[in-house]
Amino acid sequence: MQPAVLSSCCGCRREGSWGSPGDMRSSGLFAVRGGSGRLIKAAFIKRPSLLTRKPAVYLLTTGTQNSLPALHIFNSNAQWLAEVFDLEAEESRCLPVDMLRDSAVSDREMKWSEQEILEKKGIRTREANLVVRLDAAGIRRFKRMHPPGIILSLTGVSAICSRKTGRLWPIASRGRCPRFRWSETAAFDRELNNNVRGLGDRPHMHVGWVSGAPYAYALLMYGRRHGMAKYAEAGAAVLDKIASGLSPCGIFWASWIVDRGWTTGWNPRRNWLQARTIAEATLFMIRALRFERERGFEHEDWKRAVLSNLRFAMEHQREDGNFGSYYDCEQGTVEEWDGAGGMLWIAALLEGADVLGEPEFARAAVRAGGYYERFVRDEYIYGAPEDVHLTPTSEDAYNAVVAYVLLYEHDRDNRWLELAARAADWMMTFRWTYNIEFPRHSLLRQYDFRSRGADQASSSNQHLHNYGLFCVPEMLRLWKYTGDAYYLERTRDHLACFLQFIAREDGDFNAYKGMVTERFYNTNCFQPKGMMLTLSHSWCVGLVLYAAQEALAWQDELRLSDISVRGREGTAS
């Protein structure tokens, strides 16, 4: 149980439904009736002295194993936050209350009392009018029922712990992580975004797929290679954050959301984690680990997280090689075996086997290659994206190309090379081979957008997107292995297409410098043909950065500088 003190901002006494002052001297369970009429079970306790050096709730952080004293829970702009005090930095921080799962008592002693901390903050101690004992669920109910102006002061000593598994779930990981929080989207129109309470901005982070590890890796690479410490630090901090977010079953959580903490993502059920998202995060954390190791940097927390994920995949693999597509986040059971959502585990296991020296990972990957072969030969690969359950998409093709190119590089079996080529050919069924004629006054027509080389997301999600940049290095190696220039030319088309629409300066296509959209509308499916989605997506920017760096080794063969930028003939020579 987690003790808490309830007080109003003005320190006035709230009686009536909250009980009489005489109740303060009693103990045991009682019912507090909130504004909604619902009952909260709680227990009275006596307020400890503020002079004690064991005053506050400790919020255990991962990585450094530091503890932060929690001062208050309060409402700000319709968001409930826990205020903590960083003893080293001597500054307060606010963390979302919804990240609280459960509490466990600790007896660690602080170097300062709560009174001393409040004095450092310049805040006078508020007189408590009611003291109750609440667990994490009680705190969540409390914040739903009470308006701003009520402060919940924490007085016990706790860490965050899973009720079911006993696994510690951190409320925050490393003090610098909130500073480098990844935002999945940012609105083009900043003024409108402010007027709609920031709904165009999504201060969330998936661990893979639409944000997270792949793009943090790209930023880390760029920062290291160009001596830009700020970029490298930001990329590493995002990877630190992801490494700290292991679910109770031992694999990554899917997403981190402001005011909610770690979540399972956009899956059919709230307790499911999707294989592709987790495998992609694992793959790119392995690549980051290798990249950093080559430059003399070690990240033991990344290594531990990667091992936990890979061992989970191997241990839950079915005898026929299937990894499954969805997992229960608590129990770790495979909840859905259908689809090819687990295919990207092949790539993660192969690269993990090499980086970590674990040959059994590679054996599991080879077994999986045999199972997923039928999806490629049937030309019906499905299950990659979280938000479209078991649907065939271009993203499934990208994953298949990566998986089978890496399998070929592992043992040089021509069977894998054939499957990689088949996957690439299926991928081209989503790729535009000519330049669409957009309506005369549309933005894409005015900017002379060339659609050649763009991929349609899927038949049910009709827009052009740049996710094919995900497999640029594998496509270029496929060309090398097969000697078929078709794969070089199509990769060139894709790169050229999505180098067109990066905002060169503020105001370019009504965006801000560096912004890249997810959607170019090639039909009237969601928006009129010729429009674009006025949101910049981190994954779209990140994939341009990733693919451009990977393509540098092939710049002489790609000859991107030779591509015409005027006219609508659609030639790329």
C-alpha cells in the first residue's frame, strides 16, 4: 500500500463526504465517496514528521538504480503528474501518474528530509487535512474523480512493482530520457496545433516501426560520424529509454505515451504485443550495439535487453519455425500464430548471433526461414503493421527482403537468395513505375511531385509512403548477389522519389525545415488526390536519414545526381 496525504492548495479542511476531523484519529478501512459517487477504499494513517529522513515515496529508476523522492501528485492542464526531486541535479521533475502500476515498500534512507527538499524548492509545507492510504489503483481512481486544486502528497517509501509477476516496472528510466523523448508526429501548422491543444503533435514513442530504435540508430550513426555529440547523445538516450522498457514477459513494450507510460501499442487487444514491432526494435538495437562497440562504446543495458528479447523469441518458437504474431505482455504466451508478423525475428536473431556470439540464435533463424517460405512462394505475406490486423502490406515485403538476404549471407544457400528475389519482386507490386498526373491545382502538381519509385502502403490504406527505405541496404546487396540491375534501378527510383519532399526551409510546402510527411495521396481514398498529410512523422525523417547513410557506399552505382529534376517524362537516367 502507498500512503498519501490529501490537501487542498489553500490548505482548507474538506469535511462532509470526506469524514469528520474525529475520523483522523481512527484507523482501519473506510469508504471515501468521490464526486462521481463511486467508493474508494482507503485507510487512515498518521502523517509522519517532515523532519524524518525517510519521508517520501521512492521511485526506483532503472539503469543507474537511483531512487527519486516523490513529493506530490497533482493535476495540471487536465494531466495528473507526480512531482519528484532529483537529488543530484537538485531540481524537480514531473512524471505521469499513469505510469504507476503498484507499490512495494523500501527502507532506503535519503540524505535530505522532505522538509529540506521543500525548502530547496522554496515551497512552504501545506497542512494536511486528511491522510489516507492508497495503492496505485486507488491513486488512479482518485485522480479520475477530483478536479485541479487537490494535491496528493506522498509520504511512504515505495518502488513500482508488478502485482502479478513481482518484476519492477520503472516509473522513469534515467533522468535524461524525458529530455530526449521521441515524438512520432509534429504538425506542419504550429499555430493551429496550439489552438487544438497540440493534437497534431504526438509526444509518443513506439520502440520500432513508426518511431524508436531504427531512427535513433540512424541519428546515433550520423552524430558519431560527423562529430555531432548532441545527435549521438540523443540517439543513445532514446535507445537507453527503449532498453529500460521490458514488459513482464521479458520483451520490449511496444510504445511509450506521455501521461500513460509503457503500453502495448495499437494491437487488437490491450494485453497483446506485436512481434514485428518488437523484432524491429531488437534488430536495430543490435545494429546500434555493434556500431558503438566498433567505436569503443559499450552499453550493457542494451545488451541485456537484446538478449532478453532474442531468448524470448527462441524459447517461444514453434517446432515448425513459426514465431507467432502476437504475445500476451504478462504471461508471454503466443496469442496468435497466424500471419508473418514474426518474420523479422529472423534478421534480429541472425545479427544477434553474430554480435553476441550465440550460435543457437542463428539455428532458430534458419528454422524460421523454412516456415515463412510459404508466404513468399504464395505471394501473400501479411501481418506486419500493428494497426491493420493480419493484412498484406508493402511492409511485409520489406521484412521478407531483409530476412532472406540475411539468411543468404549467413550460409550462402541459394534457396534463400531465390526467396529474397521473390520477396523483392512481390514488393514491386506496391511500387509506382510511372509519374501520376495529379489535378491541376493540387499541391503535388504544383510541386511537380514524381510518383515513380513510391510505394503504396496497401490496397486498403491507399497512399504513397517511403517505408521501402527500410530495406535499401538489403536491396543493394541483393543486386550485388544476383547481378540483376533491376533491383539497383528500383532502389534508385525509391531513393530519388523520397528525396523530393523534405522541407528545405520554413514555409516550404507550408511545413518547417526538415519536415517529411507520411502520406502522399495518389487516389481519393482518404483525401483528394494530389494532397498530402500535413504532419511530419519521425519515421519518415528517420528512414531518409538511415537510407541516405547506407546508400553512400553505393553512390557511384546509384548516380542519384544524374536524375532529372524538371519535366514530367519520368526518366531516371
